[in-house]
Amino acid sequence: MEEWMKPGSMRDRFHGVLLGTAMGDALGMPVEGAPMDAIQERFGELREMKEARLGRGTVTDDTHMTLALAEALASTPDAVDLDVVADRFAARFRPERGYGGNARVILSEIRSGIPWRDAVERHRLPGGSWANGAAMRVAPVALAFLGRRDRVADAAVAQAKVTGHEHPVGTDGARLQALAVHSAVSLGDPLEPLPFVEELERHGEPWHPEVARALRWVRTHLDAEPEEAARNLGTGARASQSVPAALWAFLSVEGGAQESVVRAVNLGGDTDTVGAMAGALAGGANGASAFPSSWMEALEGGSLGADGLRAAADALYRTGTGRSDAR
Ligand SMILES: [Mg+2]
């Protein structure tokens, strides 16, 4: 096997970010919205892909938007061109894949030819959206600007504009997830959870108070029980809940990529998105090869599934100008 294909290699970690997103999304989708105890009652611990609305192993908006953002970033090396991002979001938009109400309206209009800025303006929520829509798809910016954290943070906030996620909770959620994926990919496995959170807290300052509080909780409760984490952090669509919840699931688990994603999904709530975000983190640190073959086999293929994600990961790997700086 060539060096760059090896498990845990940088290329494997690029693949891990995108395929990890998809696997967390697909694992969590059948129980989206279910509280923790309902999942427990039904599955014990949900560890394998289950039959779902669109079939076992199918992905949702989280994966499609991540794919679209990856493609946009790969096609404009060293830049975030929001017109290109909007075009790719529209091209990959499949309304039946669980898009949130406002994003669905905005993307429908963009696809019908309305300039994205006009569509966002028309449907902007008061103060911008605080939901996790900008965070769930943000992981590719960590790959496109690997080795340059300030660019990662700026790109995370910029891409949030295309769907009107401009509330500081929405943008800080995107920034946190992007910086966390960046650290995960840069450090690789094994990483040390406590310094990992401390570094995020420090580097990202100032955080919105809700995000700052959640980060503090994550740092001081890395050994907590999942029930306690779900209760204290929350797992709803508000970005200050679900993004730190995914980070906690990633860092609180010993024993690799699968366990992080399993823990994330079993917290309940916005399970596909929390799973997708934890999947990006775990895949970024461990590589795509670290996920179980049963997941990889179940995962939807095709240009909007695993095949498209692999191609986008390779395109970003080739064009990610910062990667030579990374370890
Ligand atoms: Mg979804």
C-alpha cells in the first residue's frame, strides 16, 4: 500500500472527515428527534445502521451540504467564493433529505435562479438563524485551509451567510465545529481531550456566552455519563447545544471513531446532525479506515453518497494548500 493510503495517513483523515459526517448522519437519521431514553428503549444502544425513511444507510441534508461545500472549496483553491458555494448547495439540494424549513425555502429559490443574497434577504429570520445548519456542513473548511486556523475560522463564518445563519450562536457554532475538526485532523489520534478543549476555548475567544458556557462544561465533564451530558448541554438544533454535544461525544470516549459516533447518536435529540458532526471529528482524527466495515458497506453510494464524498475528499486533498504545514 502506498504511504498516502495508509490508515491514519493525512489522506485517510481527509476521507474520514467527509465519510465520518455521512456515517454519523446515516446512523442518526432513523431516530432523529427521539429523546435518549426512547432510543434506549427501542435499540438498547444504537450501534448499527437501521432501516430508515429513505432506506438503510441513507444520508440527509447534513451530508449533502457538506459535500457541496467541499466541492465549492476544491474548485476555488485558497478562497471562499460564496456565489460558488450557493451554486453547489443548490446543485446538491434534494428537498426530501430533511432540510430545515427556512433552508429549504432559501435553497429552492436559489435553485430557481434567484440570487442567493436576495433569497436570504427575503427569508432572513430576525437576528439570523441560531440553528446548527452552518455548523453541520462546515467541516470541509478545516481541510481547505489546513494549517491556517484564522482562515478556517473566517471561512466558517463566511459560509454561514449563504443560508442566513448569522445569529452569533449560529456562526459561533460553525466556528467551533470548524476549529475542532481542524485540530482533530492536525493532531490525529491519539489526542489529549483536556488540552484539546482548552486550546479551542482560548483560540476561539471571544465566544458567545452560551457557547462559552457549554465549552466550560465539556472541559470540566469529560468523564460525565451520557445522560448528564445530554441534560446539561442539550442536543437540540440550537448550535450552542448540538455542537458542544458532538464535541463532548468525540472527546469523552476512549476507543476510537465508532464509539464516538455511537455515543453522539445515542444522546438523542438532533441525532443525525450531532452524529454527523461527531463523525467529522472522529474521522478527522482517526481516518475513514477506522470506521467499521459494516457501516461503510451500508452507507449509500453514488455521487450524492460515498462515491461523491471520496472524490471531494481527494479534490480537497490535492488543492488544500495548507496541508504541507500540517503534521
Ligand atoms: Mg439532517
